[in-house]
Amino acid sequence: MLITVILLFLIPIGINSLFDNTLDKSIVLNANGTLDNKSNQAAINTPENAPERDEKKLAIITFDDGKKGQITNAKPILDGYNYTATFAIICNNVSKSDELNWNDIVQLEKEGYDIGSHSMNHIKLEDVPNNVSEYEISESKECLLDNGVKEVRVFTYPKNGGSDDPFILKEVSKHYDLARTGNDPLEFLQCQIGSSYTMMNKISCSSLGNDINKDGRYSIIGWSHDADREAKGYDDSQMLQKFIQVVESQNKYNKGNEIRSIPVLIYHDIDKESGFYTTSIELFKAEMKYLHDNDFIVIRLLDLI
Ligand SMILES: [Zn+2]
């Protein structure tokens, strides 16, 4: 309630003001966006500082399309909070202008981020013949492995389409352990999370067995941050409000250690200004700070299984 009141008061001033007014001054972002104060960085996620509360709030962060800004602009912010994320790559777009190159992708994996496949060419899988969708799904994994990625277990559907098609779903299940589609604010599932802080990222989800069905592990629903902005024409201040609404909407479903819903966030490029499928650095920073300041537990997509 207090947060809502504060936000309503601050939003007309714009998100830069919100950021300035609420930023913990002891944690300073340097020009590269990394945290200067390492003792504070270490303090962020230690058990001593963990909040004691019954209700758990979780979030999963994913990036589609392999855009350059994901490593230059988003990664330093994620690193600052020790947040994990999955980066899903379009294999035939690697190294094009504004795209991640193979060194970037291998570096992300070395630093502990998950690398997933987002197909070979980003075509709508349900609109092409089966042999083409089969190629897009299977070959993109091989392509990542051939170029130095050690492990590829996640697939994200291009344009969030195809998981309703039994052939596509089956093909994805042959090559991957989990797949994400979209587009809804929350993924509904049945999970239990550990109660002690050190166990908090240990989650087991009974609803995500090996079954290949439309509600299973091969059709995890994500929320496309950028599609919502495109559809509604939000500016950054409005988008921050929408983000808060989405990530807080899990509260009415989760009770204690029983997790029934999780927002799975989908980002694309992160750059100086928000634009077509691009989130501004300031907005992304404000959103990650919101998760941190409000005790969200950020887990990997793969932690669900
Ligand atoms: Zn995409």
C-alpha cells in the first residue's frame, strides 16, 4: 500500500526522479553500470540480510532475439543484483549489426547465464511445413553447440507461437528440457519452494512433469514486456507501473511456500531509449531495482524442473 502511494506521488515526475529519490546512495552505479561498492553487492543476497516473511514473490527473467544491448546494457545491471537470466538466441542472426556475437554468447554462459535457442530464423513455426519447423527447432540447438555453447536446454518459441501445435510441441520436447512461449502476465503452476533462505531458489513443481501437454514444461507462459508497450503505447513511467502490476499480481495466488504463479518476464533489446521492442536502460534498471527492493526471488527458468 505504502509503495502504491509513493508511486502515485512520484510517477508524474517521471522515472528518473523515482530512481533518484529511492536509490540506495551507498550502492553506486559507475559509468559501465556495474556496482562500485563490492561489499554492498555481496550484502544484497546474503542470508543475514534475507527478509523474514511468509509470502514469497518470485520472478524469472528471459531475453529473446540475442540483441547487443543485452550484454552491454542489461548484463551489468543483472550482475549488480546477482540476478540470473536466460538469453535465447536466433542462430542465423548472431553477429549481425546490433546482435550478440559468439564471444558475447560464450561469455554470458561462462558467467553463469543460461543460453537457450530461439530458432534458426525467427519464423512463425505454425505457419511453415513440418520439415521446416523441425529444422528450426533442432538445428538451432546444434548451431549453438557447434559455436561453443556448452549446454542448450531451453527453447523459446519465435513470436511466442507454435506451442498449441502438437507436432511442434513434440519436436521441441525431443531436443529441449523446457520451453517458454507467451503471452500472459503469469505462468500458473504448482510448486513448493524451500522455506529457509538458502533453500529459497530450490523449487520443485509437480505440475511440470515430462508430459507433453499445453500446460506443461514445454509451454511455460511468459509476459512480453515489449509487446504490451507496443500494443498500449506506454511511456517509461506507465510501463514501470504496468511492470509493478504484473510482478505483484502473483500475490493473490501464492501462499507461504506454495507457489501457484510466477511472472516470467520477456525482454528484447535494452538501449538508451525505449523504442520498438527496446527497453530503456533507465527503465530496466528501475524494474530490476524494484524486484530487489521488494524482496523478489529471481530464479532460472530451469530451476522449475
Ligand atoms: Zn523473438
